[in-house]
Amino acid sequence: MDPHAITVEHLTKRFGRLVVVDDVSFTVGRGEIVGFLGPNGAGKTTTLAMLLGLLRPTRGRVRILGLPMPEQRQRILARVNFISPYVALPGNLTVGENLTVFAHLYGVRKRRAELEALLERFGLMGMWRRPTSRLSSGESTRLGLVKGLLNDPEVLFLDEPTASLDPDGADRVRGILQDLRAERRITIFYTSHNMQEVERLSDRILFLHRGRLIAEGPPREVLRRFARDTLERMFLDVAREQVPIPPGR
Amino acid sequence: MTLAVGAERVVALLLRQLYLYRHSLIRSLEIVYWPVMDLLVWGFVSVYVARLQGGGAAAIAFLVGAMILWDVFYRVQQAISVSFLEDVWTRNLPNVFVTPISTAEYIGATMLLGVMKVAVIGVLLAVLAWLLYAFNIFRYGLPLLPFVLNLILGGWGMGILTTALILRYGQGAEALAWALAFLFQPFSAVFYPVRILPPVLQHVAWLLPTTYVFEGMRAVLGGRGLPWAYVGWGALANALLLAGAGCVFAWVMEIARDQGLLLRVEG
């Protein structure tokens, strides 16, 4: 068995002359929580899209759970899941209908009682019949998490999971993610702009700047290397280029 | 096992459509609203023409029969492209394409949806045509069936082609979902024989798969038996259209995966 949940080698994506992801390589171990950071336009979403098979790399290789993406796309996607507040579930279906449809899409045979138990765990009890469009941001994000766990994924990709949540909602989601890792040893690969959250949650961080991976390691180690006190300070200095940017790894 | 899992994913997409219709009376009524309006207008026009020209039942049969068969083609095409647009409007495409669904399963579900819609519309129109105009399409029975199947093939082809164009050029191209099929209509001799067209356009007409269907339909309704040549040529042309559309869609999906169109098709 491949010890890595995610292996990325020399990943590059160009759109015409614009290089959006530039020769990025990294691995993520099974059961790790890895924060994928970088200013807007750094190439995070593009990298995520390549990991999920939505976008074909110009160069380089991606392996998820030991299988090559996109060649083994269907086998990989059955074992992973993706959640983003920017890709909400269709608002014109009820919560229950959305979960039923996605359970079938993942080929998962979960009875309604099991799905409702999942909803209850995420504080969405009694919402089976509620139209998804009528959920609050926090409820919507938690429903996304329920959808994300339908197929008991081995790897969970999250794109800014706490964006648009109030501190209480964000804290609940972080708690859920930590529980999930502890209970199921899920690998979590997530992007976030909340640096305190990243420091609290991540075993390791990957820092992307202008498409290049400029730092990798446990948060404290990265901070020591950049001689900064907090990830927020480091993020601001990198974004404003007030720190010597090391060459891409 | 793989086939069963694939079928389950197709069922998932059909279920979603069912839920959408269950929630919206307007959406459900819209399935039958336009076909019924078309039938009323064309039915009464044909009654008027029949009285004016003394064409009798034949004029009604040609026009109402053509209208019903055209609807088969148009609704099958539209079911495919509008299903895709549903995912664009609700920004659900990335959600769907990060599940293990294959492109063939996704398109297959929309094709099945088209057939299901047409079955509902077809039966309703046939009953209304019988009640309002004493035109019993079932009297012609089996001979019309090969033409209906031909139109479903052609509708699938046009639907897939339209969807490919929307995926390639974004939501700005969504009008094609309603408009593209009508590009065929004037040259397919839907409501009149091919010989009515100017000679140059007659050559164009015989290049279209739909022309064989409507010429064949007139032969059947006119009591001239089932013209197997039209069935054969129509099937060949429709199969070519479907295969060509499939190739175009596969090519556009490659472009989509290269340019990230699945993430920003609404743009």
C-alpha cells in the first residue's frame, strides 16, 4: 500500500503563457491534516482542481491513494470527497433529496435513518425536508460536510471550509474535522485564509506563492524558517513580498 | 457490478429531475404546456386549411402528425441540454463531476430523461389530437414507430451537440438549447413535402436526418405503406449525427478539462 494519500510530482499548469502552477511537488501522508495556503491567485484552487481530476495538468503527475489521476479517476473519486462553500448543493432540492441523490452518485446504500443520524451529528436534526436554499451559511457548510462524508472518504479535500462562517460556526467545523481525523484517520487536505485555524488544525502546511511551493513543514518549523511569530504575519509579508521568497521547491 | 453501480448513478440524476418536477407545479406543467399550445394552433390551422382546400382528413393528419413527431425530436434534444443547464444554473457541475460519475453516465441519464418526457408528451398529444381533431395517430400504429425511434436518435444527437456548445462557450450560449433544433425545421420538410422547397434547398434537405422521417411519415399517413428506404437512410443519418455529436462532446470535454471549463461554465 502506498504510504502517501497524495503524491504530486512536478505539477505544472499553464493557461497559454500564464503559468498558474509551477513545478510543484509534495506528498501528504495517510491520516495527515495539511493546510494548503497562499494569497489569492497563488494557484491553490487550480492545484485542487487537478487533484480532483477537474483540470488536466500541463505537466507532472498526481497520485491519490496510490492511483494515478486522471487515468483512474472513477476509482479515486469513489474513495475521496470534496467540500467547498463556493460549490453549494442545489438550493432547489431539500436537504434529504440532495443527500439521497449524492448517496446514489457515490453508490452508497445508506438508509434514510442513517442519513438523518449523520444530519443530527452535525446539528442539522429535523432539516430533512427543508429546502437547501433556506439554510444559513453555517448550516449549508455543515450540510456540505455531511455530503462529504457520505462515501466514508479516505481523503477529504476542503476549499476554505470555514469561509463565511461566524467564529462559533467556524469553531464547530474545526472541532468536527479534528474528530473525524481522530475517529477515522481521514486525510484532510484543505485551503484556508484563516491563519489561526491553520495553526490549530494542521500537522503540516504547504505555502504556495505565484504558483510555486515556497514552504513546507509543520507550522512552527515554517515560522522559524521565516523568522515570523504567526502564520498571519508570514502570510501578509509573503503576499506583500516583504520577505525574501525562497525559490520554488 | 460496475454496470450496476453505473446504473445507480444514472438513477441518481433521474431522481434529481423527479425531485425538481415534484417541487414545482409550473415546471411540471411546462413539460406539456408548449406542446399542447402547438397542437391547438396547428390543429385548428389544419382544420381551417382542410375546409378551405377541401383536403379533409388528410390535411389534418399531415399537419397534426408532423407537429407531434417534431415535438418528439425537439423535446428529446431539449431534455438533454436543459438538464445540463440545470447544473450550470445551480452551480452544481463541480459537485457532480467530483463524484465517480463518468461522462457517458451523465449524458446517458439526460438521454433517458428525454425519452421519458417524450413518452408523457406523446401520449398526451395523441389523446388530445384524437379528442379535438378525430386524428388517431395510433391507427397508423407500428409503421410510425421506426420514425419515432429515428427522431429520438436525432434528438439525442442534437441535444448532445447543443450541450457541447454550451459547455464550450458558457452560459451565454444557453439560448441554443431552445433554438438549435429549429435550424433544422425549415429544411426538414416537417409540414410540407421536400418538392415544395427550391431545388438548391432540396439538396440541403436530403442531407438532414429529419427529412427522411417527415417524408416517410407523409407516406405512411397517405396510405402508401412504410417506405423502408426512408427508414434506413434516416437511421443511418441519425446514427451519424449521434456519433458525430458524441465525438464533438468528447472533444469539448477534453478542452473543458484542459481549460477548467467545468469550474466556470456559468461565465
